[in-house]
Amino acid sequence: MTSGTSGTGSTTGDSAAAGKDAASRVGAATGTTTLGEIIALLEEAYPPRLAESWDRVGLVAGDRSAPVRTVVVAVDATDAVVEYALSAGADLLLVHHPPLMKGVNSVAMDTPKGRLLHRLIAGGCALFAAHTNADSARPGVNDALAEALGLAPGRPLVPSGDGTVDRWVVTVPHNDDDVDALLSSVFAAGAGRMSGYTECSFSVAGTGRFRPGSGTNPTIGSVGEPESVEELRVEFVAPPELRSAVRRAVIEGHPYEVPAMDVLVNHAGPGPDAGDTGLGRVCELETPLTLAEFTELVAERLPATTWGVRAAGDPEALVRRVALCGGSGDSLLGAARAAGADVYLTGDLRHHVVDEHLREGGPMVVDAAHWALEFPWCAQVAGLLADRAGVEATVCELRTDPWTVAAGGERRPRR
């Protein structure tokens, strides 16, 4: 992971999708992927319903029917990033921060945002933003941040939703190979998670009966002949936003031409099963570190910025439980305390907010640059697009953190 002011990028292309089932890739039937298909894929991975009410996510500019071959991913749509995308011949610039967050009365060429949009449109490059929906999604911004630090992404710091889950019921032939293939497929898609447990399922034996019609290609039985098969009724849960992905996983992992499946919506209500998505993550260090050591780890693993990484608390205090939130996270300080975190990693922290937080007995805090905390997500979404859409996806590594000069400062931990 690098950063700087030069126009560099890392690319993930068609080779990442080698050996994949063509049915799992958008645009596979025609060989051309449209912007609309890319948007459908992005909204499956980062559902708009997960966005905060004040947010403005989705397509900013572009024709949904236009073909997309090259995508550039960045945190911000700055002038330099737009120039990079156009120079790369990008058909789509995918950013984390929406450029039109507040009310806009004009996108005239003589306004900063208008000039940016005009350049993209003239260059045939669409613009799409995935912001707080990508923050709350799993995997999303906070999972990428945790993984960049070498941490296994844990539960959300603030779960989203009201505990509604899909309960899936699928019948499969009663043999270990077919059952294992089905469960492996749906678990890989994100199903089977309950209150910190993974790969959860229930099954009961029964008899399935059917008669294959003309034009079918039954795995078991013959066309026109009644058939009965010893089967297992397999049940598991999954978040509603994964419905399309889980359905695809059932089809791919099932031996039957037409798998029998039902989806029941359960309203569990708020609680420990309120969902696997949400803002922030709570993670555990395998080996405890001091606050000073953890701060150094963050500085080593995230791209360098003028802002750097700073911490508040006893440098020698041990850290095991880490709460984190990419971007601006001072609103979740209370949640970090409620989670029993030893330290809370986020950005854009302010003097009085941190001072009062520590006086009230809150966990130690580590403050890193907003851009650096969210940059790891770029590689995540670039990999998704290369794998599932077969497009060339390039991460723009231009450092868009606004701070450019630092002076003075105390570098040694102060006790």
C-alpha cells in the first residue's frame, strides 16, 4: 500500500476471475458489462438501505446503458483524481465520498463541483458513490480497515436494522457430499451467522417427491416417471441484503437442476441478532499490545499522511479489544465504551470531545487521517468488480487527504 502525490495506481483485471463460473459474472452472456449491471452489483454488495438518512449515495452522473470496461476507484473525487481517471480511459469513477452531499442549486462550469462533473461527462466517465452504505456493509469499509491492521473483523460496533433476518429452507439429497457442497456455498456467501457464531444450520430428514416434465434434465429420476428421494431439509439464516447472493449460492452449490427453496422473513427485533451489518467493528488482538505499540502498528499498516497517527491515553496500557470506525467516528465514542473496548481507532477527533470522553472513563483513542482509514476499502471494491464484472479495476493511490504540511510536534510517547 503506497501513497503520495504522484499518479500511481494498482490494477486488478480479468485474470482475477479466471476459472469462475460465467453465471456468477455480470455481462457474461454478452461479453459486455453495462453501467446498470455494475450498479446492480454494487448495490448488492453495498445496499443503499444501509446508508444513513442524511447520505446521498448512488449514481451521480452517467448512462446506465453505457458499456463499462475500465473502472477507477478512489476515496474522493478531487480534480486530480478526475484527471487520473480520464487519463486512464475510465468509463466509471467509483468513489467513497459523494461529491454532492449538500443542497446544490447549480452545476455550472464556473463552479468547482460543476467543473468536475462537466469534465467527467465530456470524457464519457460516469460517477458513482458508495458512502455510509459501504461503511455498514459486510464486507465493507470497516472490514477492509480491520484486515489492513491484521485483525479479524468482528461484530458491528453499532448494528444496523431491527434484527430482521431471512430464514432459508432448502431440500437436498440425503448424503454428505451434497449437503457439504450446499452449505459451503451458502456460508461463503455470508449465510449462517448468528450472534458471533458462524456456519450455523439445522437439518431434518424427509422424503422428496416429484415427476420430471418434458424438457427437463433431472439429476435423479427419469422424465415422466414419478420419483421419491430421501432428502434433508436444511435451514439457515442470512441478512436480507444478501438475498440475491445467497440464492445464487444455493443454485451453484445444489446438485438439482431446480433446487427447492423457501425464504421466510423473521422479525427478531433489536438485540444480539440485530444484524451482521452496521457502523464500526469490534475486534480482538491475538496478542495484547501497549497503546504505544498499537499506535505504531496503525501507522505502519495504513498509508502515510501528513496528519499521521496520534493517541490519547497511557502509552504503556495494554490493548486487547479494539473498536474501530473508518472516517469520522466521534459520534460512536459511547458505543466503543459500551463495547468494552480498550482502544477506539477512528478519525477527525476533536480536543474537547476526547478530553471529556477520557474524563468519563472511556477507552483510549487513536486518531488517524480520515482518508487513510478508508483507503483500504478501494482494493476491496476493485477486487469485487474485477472478479464479478470482469472489468479492469484500478485503485487510484493519489493521496487526497487535504493536509499537506506538518511542523513541530512531540514524537515520543508522553506519560
